[in-house]
Amino acid sequence: LRKDVADPPPPFRRLLVANRGEIAVRVMRACRELGIETVAVYSDADVDALHTRLADRAERIGPAPAAESYLNSEAVIAAARRAGAEAIHPGYGFLSENAAFARAVEEAGLVFVGPPPETLASLGDKLAARRAVAAAGVPIVPGLLVPLVAGAGDGVTAEVAAVGFPGLVKAAAGGGGRGMRRVDRPDQLAAALEGAGREALAAFGDGTLYFERLIAPARHVEVQLLGDRHGNLAVLGERECSVQRRHQKLVEEAPSPAVTASIRESLAADARRVAGTVAFHNAATVEFLLDADGNHYFLEMNTRLQVEHGVTELVTGLDLVAWQIRVAAGERLTESVLANEPRGHAIEVRIYAEDPHHDFAPVAGSVTAWRMPAGPGVRVDAGVGAGTPLAVEYDPLLAKLLVHADGRTAALARLRRALDETIVGGVQTDLSFLRWLVDEPGFVAGAYDTGLVAERWAGGPELGADERSLAALAALEARLSAEAERASAVEPAPTRPAHTQPGSGWAARGRAEAVNHRRSR
Amino acid sequence: MSDLELAVDGAPVVAATGWTLSWIERSDGIARVTDGSRSEVCLVEGAGSDWVVTLRGRRIPVTVRSWRERVLADAESAARQAGGPVEIRAALPGLVVGVAVEDGAEVGEGAVLLTIEAMKMQNEVRAPRAGRVSSISVAAGQTVVAGASLLRIE
């Protein structure tokens, strides 16, 4: 091979990815491109998982429950030592915002691809963050700056009454919608405090709560930041994340259809102010609520990679994961990053093993058929494939499907086309919701808020007569063709070894591999 | 053309007329249905009388049965209804946060038997019919997989 220019030395020789699923695969892809060797960690549920098989080397870290494996700091750091890794990328979730873990990684002489431990500690306390951000002159959602202590009787103190109803009870250590309760009337407060406190204690080991006014209707808009160790900060535009269920995102797009040039300017300025309240050298996100009048309010800041980072990558052309790793190694952000101007429109939809017709409840099972779309402007970040059993211990995210085009209308058309090409068998997914969404008039017009799923989808449309009769036709034809195949078999099929029997999962996987092999030739 | 009866969610249904099906990948169950102008790709999984058709992202269970298969199945379910023991299973994977009954307890139809937390939601498991609780095989704090046996009602 002839090379005109020598490749720059990789930021690290070997990196351990302390995560699983699609995000572990995503980080490993960036490492491959940077010339970094990859180490996966896996629990007993993930021996055959995609991320385990893709890494250069894989280390077992414990049994299936996350608390004993992916959340076990000591096991993860021991694995990094065994494998000779120089750095640890935490992905999102699990240990990514755990200050004690970040500190332990540094004490072990390894590099944590993330902010300093002190930053994680200070941002982990949402109340302290609210105080710091308000002091920096950034608008916050009106509400308490101190923990909520229940008053006598219905629990409503003068401070709570001054915030007003409807309001939200939130966990100071919270995130991901956990420990959060909507309170419409004063007499609902006591029950909300009890429920949210229990949930927060169970999820975060801290039951501290606070109270803020409910902004509704509201849009959830966040600004992507990238910082280095030399004081440079890139502001990489916003993402619209208002399509949510259970306060968790399902669909994201960049730019936001609700953000005008002047709103964008003030969001960027306030995101810089928020970033100035903490030290970080990493990818970070400042989340805001946007009300119907275009006013914005600080929600929270995350100094880690977000699930939805890909939409920003598509409009900026940057590899945010690669930059996380490069700035962790001490590299400077380049002028092309600092002066980046996002281009075109990107939309991401998350494919979950969840039943949107039953409150988006997670479903168990195995993925059978697995066809992901391809073609111009389409990107798929997946953590599973045909034959993958779904580990019930973890998040039911199967894949993220992203599209990019010149404008929003073209991006929507591309998304419709890509969804038509997508087939997932074996389990119900939210694909039926996503296919409804891309034709929903409010979404198509860009006029939607965080109430979309609850108000417009509800449980989804009833199964139509045309769908019933088409499904009946397909099932009838399938049975008839199976019977015809059996009848035409001239001799009985030989007995097959157990592991190749249909339905064991191995057959499906073997088929998929054979197909991939054929395609790769 | 055939004596097969079709049902979706237990309700009889007639196969779409004017539409035809052709296989895209027979081994994976991926097919195209078309009426000559419009077409849709769907996924057909199953065997015998039980099929699931995934159409526009939605899994639609379809029963395809001969008259004889239907009579046999109906007789079987009638026997179950007649008061035989009912196995209560977890519909979702999750954490058992509370068991509200004890072995031997008499419960009415709809009584809360236990609570399972899955994806941050507390789901109450209720008695499908009145009877006596037996064979409780889980305790609070235990994680269960979907389909795991929880208890029986006799």
C-alpha cells in the first residue's frame, strides 16, 4: 500500500468501551478509524452480543444484572488493567455520569473520556446546577432553588404555593424522567412527593426533591457543545427532542423547526454561559425548554455523549465520538470545528423493542428478521442483528435510524422511504408509531411539542379493516405455500442436528451470516 | 378455494380480494402484497394455524384454521374455562416489588395478586378468576423474565 501522507499517531493505543449495545459499537467504529485497538466488556447476557464480537478483545465483567456488570466500577477498571487499555470511554447511561467512577479511572492511571470528576459531581446535583446557572444570568424554569420539605397536611408550603400549579416534582439527583411527577392541584402534592421520593431513592440512592412550574406547551431543545483542555468551546447548533414518551426521547431532529435565527443566537449564548459554570473537556449538551412564545429556560447540562449525537454529526459533518477521544488525549479543537456551520436537515428515529399500542411497554423475545434501510443519506447505528435474543436486563433500544437531506421536507421523504425498507421480526417495535408519525400533520408541519405522543398518538389508531384483511391474506398464502412445499417434497427431509433446527436462533443467524458473506464478495 | 377460516384477534376476517402476495425472501418470510398499483412489504412468521403478520410496523396475529382445527381448539379452551388450575405468568420482564397474597388465600376475580415493576412502571397482576392461590414461586425483590410462572389459582 502506498501512502503519500503518514497517518497521525493515534490518540491512544488501546481503549476500553465501558458500555454495550449500539453505543459500544458506535465508539468502537470511531476507534477503528483513529487506529485505536478496542476492548469490549460484556456481562453473561452479552457473550454473543454484537459489541462483544466486534471488539479486538473482550473482557467478561460479571453476571447479567447491570448492577453486577456494566455498573460495577471495580470490575470495569480491572478489565481495563488486564487488557492494557490506556483510556475508558463510558458511552451514555451506566457509569458515564458517575463521578466516583471517573475519579477511580484517573486514580488507576487511565484516561476517562469525559469531564473531570468534580464536574460530574457538581452537575449531578440538579439543584446546585440550577443555582449556578441562575447566578450566571441564564433563565431557569421558575421554581425552588432549595430542596422541597413537605409542609403539614397536604404538604403545600408558602414557597410551593408561590411557584404555582400545575407544577413538576423533580429529583435533585434525577435524569431520564425518573423521580418526576406532574402535580395539577395542591391536594396531589403529598402523593407525588411520596411516589417521586421512593423512585428517586431507588434509582439514584438520593430522595431529595424540588418543585418547579410546569411549562406547557413546551418544546425540548438542546445545544451541542464540544470543549477541549485548552479553553476552546465549539457550539454546534441545536437538536429538537420534543417527541417523547415517559419524558424520554423517541425522535430528534436538527435544526429545530421552532428555532429562528434570533432564538438560535440566544440559545448559543446561554449555552456558553452555562458551560462557563463548570470545567469540561468533552462533548456536552445544554438542555432547554422552549415555551410557545419562544422564551427558553435552562433544564440541565450533560457532559457526556447523548444518544441523539448522530443528528448533529450529520449536519456538521463532524465525528463527535472521535473528537471526544482526541480532546481527552489533549488535542486542540481545530478551526474547522470551532467555525463549523451546520448544513441541511437531519432526523433520527429510535427503534425500540416496545409496544406503542400498549403504553410503549418493553417487550421480550428474540429478533428474527432484521432488514435495515440503506441508500443515499441514510445511517443506521444498531446494536443487534438477526437472531439476537433481547437481554431483559437492559434498555430496549435496538437501533437508531438517521437520515440527512438538504431540507426538512426532503429529509422527511427520505425517512418515509427508509422506514418502508425497515423490517424487524420476532418482537413488536415502535416502528408502527414511527410510520404514523412521519405522516402526522403536526409533525410534518414541524408544529409539535412534548405533548405529541400523549395527546395525538394516545394508544394509536385501531387496527383498520384493510390491515386485517391484508394480514389475513398474507397469513393464508403463507400457510398454503408451506403446505405446498411439504407436499412437493419427494422424500422426507433428513434429521438435522439440534442446533440447526429452525427456531433455535442459530439457523437465522447462520442464514444472515451467509447472506452477508455473499454480499461482501 | 380452501376451507381455511381466518381470524384476527379472535374475530373472523376475509382475506383481501384483488390483492396478491409474492415472496421477496421466502426463508425469512418477507413478502410483497400488491393490488396491481399499490404495494406493501410485510413480514409473515409462524406455522400451522398461528401466524403473525408485521404490516406497517405492527404485529398482527392471524389464525388460519381448518374447521376441524377450530373445533379441537375450542374444545380445549372450554375445558380450561371449566375451572382447571390457571397458571399466572409474568407478561413482562421486571422486578417483583410486592406479593399481595399468601399460599392458600381465597381471591375474587380481579384481586391484586402481586406488583411487578418494569421500565419504571408498576404493573399490578390481577386474578383472572376467583379461586385459591397456590404454588407462589416468587418473592418481593426477585427479578423475573417474561413468561415466568408466578403462582397458580385453583
